Amino acid sequence: MSTPPPAPSSRPGANAQVLQERMLGRLRLRHLRLLAALECNTTLREAAESVGITQPAASQALRELEDMLEVALFERHAKGLRATEAGRFMAQQSRQMLGSVGYAAEALAASARGVAHPLHISAIPAALSSLVRPRMGALRHALRDWRVTFHEGMPDDMAASLHSGLSQMALVRRPATLPDHRLLFTPLGADEIVVAAAPEHPARPRQPGDRLRLQALAGYPFSVPMGVSVTFNAFMQACDQAGFTPLQAPMQSISALLLLAVTGDAHTLAALPRSIALPWLERGELIELPLQKSIALPPLGALTRADDVSPAVRVVLRVLQT
């Protein structure tokens, strides 16, 4: 009796170059569609139906994938399939590659019809608020021959979006290190943390030009961005240097939708990027408690691919730099 081949997860892994050549030669769009569908469906039958193939064909495609990649992508159990770590990664990559195909189809169809070309820009909320919002009129005029879509997202997703072709530009904070040498960062605007409050807050400045020491606010609760983030780390470091640990407000959020509600008790303070607070400060719905020592944040700017020669990308950079 012949010995069955080892499971994909137990085979010695191929090196990156071998895997790349193998994927270029054997990977098909049906594989990508199936991987993306399997992450959203609990059974192979449901995934097969969602991409318009039979269950046996889906089983065959999955075996081809695991054989090609030499790794188990899904664990089989009584109720269906469960993605392994490698499976989740490949499903994510599949969605991005399919997104690139979708963008190419959209661009080609627009060109064939003689209509505006698509331009997709990913951005974090701070960049949308401070870089895009005040220049929307100029962008609309400069890009009148293009159809522009802005996608709000998280910083960790931006580089992947650029690589996959889902977006042609990402507006983000300057990363500590560029995730890829093929990406360029162009700084477009400074940013800092501000302490914002309701106009009637008791700590509001009494005289124009008054500035407060951060430690003078130690007795008030703060709403701050929790977790591992540039803003959170910068604010906590400033508080540590000032000699206190900020009180946590019972209601926490720096979401633009909840800023007025969170600070509406006229007691809670919000520590957040100026780029996000700016619209409320401009309208007088919130006031800034100016600090004697500013709390700087990395600048906002544009991540682009070094090999991108799109005229629209150059136009956007030019407008945002003014």
C-alpha cells in the first residue's frame, strides 16, 4: 500500500521565489474568488454557490490551492470549514487582488465610454478633515475629468490598499518606517494634540492669550483615543512628563459623531488631533484649552507608489500642497 502524501501544513515550505513563480503560473481568478467567498461562508457548498461553481469543483480548487502553496488554508470540521492563519491571510490578499481587477475593469469601461476616469483615495479621518475638506472645491475643479472616490479607513490597511490597486493614494500620518521601499511619503500638513471642551467648561481661558499647564487639568476626566495609537501614546507621554495620570471619563470616544455628546457635560475634556477637532473649533461648538507646551503628532501626508505616473495623483498632490 502506498504511503499517502503529507498534509499541506506539514510539508517543508518552498522559498518565496519558488512560491511566486508557482503562483504566477498556476493561480487563477477562480481560486481568488473561492478564497474570498470561503471567508464569508461557513460551508464549502455556500461558498461554491456564491461564486457560481459546483461543490466538487470548489473542493478541487481548494485542493489545488493547498497543494500549490504547500500549506493548509482551512481546517475541516463537522460544521464546515474554519480558516487557518494562512487561510485568513490569503483570503485578505484575494479580496485585494480582486479589487485591483475591479478597478482595472472600471477604468477601462470609463475609457471606452469616454467618461471620467476613476481615482480612488484612501484616507484616515484626520486627513479627510484637515487636508481634503478645506480643499474640496479646488480638488473638484482640478479633477473635473476624473471621478474621485474617497474611502475612509484605518492606517494599517493603507499600504495594502495601494499595493493591491484598490486605491492610488493613501492620506495618512507619516509612518515610523515605510512598509515597502516602493512607497513614497509626501508630507502635507503638521498636526498636534489639542484639549477640547464645551464652551462653558470651568477651565476655559479667562483672558485672550492665556495658556494652561497640562497638569492644571489633572482633576478633569479625559476622553482619549484608547489602545495602541500614535495619539494615545503621545498624550500619555505628555501627561507622564507633567507628573500625572489622566482620569478616564466614564464615556469614551473621539469619534467625530460623538465629540459634542461626550463633552456635553461641561466637565469632560477631549484630547484628540487638531485635524479632527478643527470643524467643531471653527464653528465654536467646542473650544480649545491652549497648552503652554504643544503635543506634536507626526505630520499628515500622502503615501503613493514610486512607480505611479498617473496625472491625477500628481494633481491631487499639487492641490493638497497649496
